[in-house]
Amino acid sequence: MIDFLSQPWPWYAGGPLIALVLFTLFYFGKSFGVSSNLDHLCSIAGADKFSTYFKIDLKTKTWSLLFVAGIIIGGSIAHFYLSNQNAINLNPNTVEELANLGFANSGVEYLPSEIFSIDKLLTLKGFSILLGAGFLIGFGTRYAGGCTSGHAITGLSSLQFPSLIATIGFFIGGLVMTWFLIPILFNA
């Protein structure tokens, strides 16, 4: 029996739960995606005063804002109460490759301090990477008409061809980043 409170959930638990969420959203005429919630948050913050793009009827978007709140609360509960604090079981070749790129604690930390520590963020390189990545993600999700969760989960499950193209693009982008850009950024 798998200990569901201290181990990652297996596919046969998580997969049906994702399917249940999607079925429920489809039933109520909603779609799953996270990037559109940024528009709603910008509208709440007053961006609608500067651009008509952000003029949104927020009363119809309450469910999606509650969804984002659930992501934050669920992520916090998972991190602080359900996470296994043991080392991550990574392939030794992966640990060696990451060490060669300068990631000293691969397999020990979930988030590498070489990227996610406040010390690295406050450097010109760290801030530039964060700013560039944020711009590319924001631009990419708007250009592709949605984010990875929206296209790969909702779009593919409803057999939308544009979502297939977008998902292939996401994977190609991830491979380019992993094999080409990260080695350049961290060996420079």
C-alpha cells in the first residue's frame, strides 16, 4: 500500500482526479487553464483603466479566481504538510550532468538554490533570467491562446487540433531549453 501522505501520488490516483476535474468543468461549460487567470488578476488590480483588453466581467470569472486560490492553498498544504523531505531519487547520470552545470545539491533539494535562492535572484544574471522567462511565458501563452495546462489537458482531451500543435511546441521549447539554453546560461 502506498503512503499517500508522504509520497508523490501515482498516476492511477492523480490521472482519474484530473479527469474528474475536467469532466466537472466540461459539464458546467468551463475550461481548464491557468494563464487566463492572470488577465483576471490584472483586471482586479486596475489594468482595465489602461487597456480595454482587461475589461472583464469579473462576476463570471469568480470560479476561476477560486481555482487559483485553491492552487495556492493546495500547493501550500502539499509543501508544508504532505511533502517527503528525503532526497529525490534521481538517476546518477542526471545528478552528474547537473553538477557539471553547477547545481551542487541535485537530488537533495527540490528547487535548486543556484536558481531559486534570493541571493541568485538579486544578481543581474538572475534578475535578467527571471524577467526574460516571465516575458517569454506571458507572451507565449497569449500568442498560443493558452498555457500548457489549458492546451495539454483541456485542449487535447477535447480533441482540439490547435492544442496539439501548441503542446508539440511546448515540448520542443522544453527540449531546446534543457539541452541548449540551460547549459549556455549556467556555464557562461
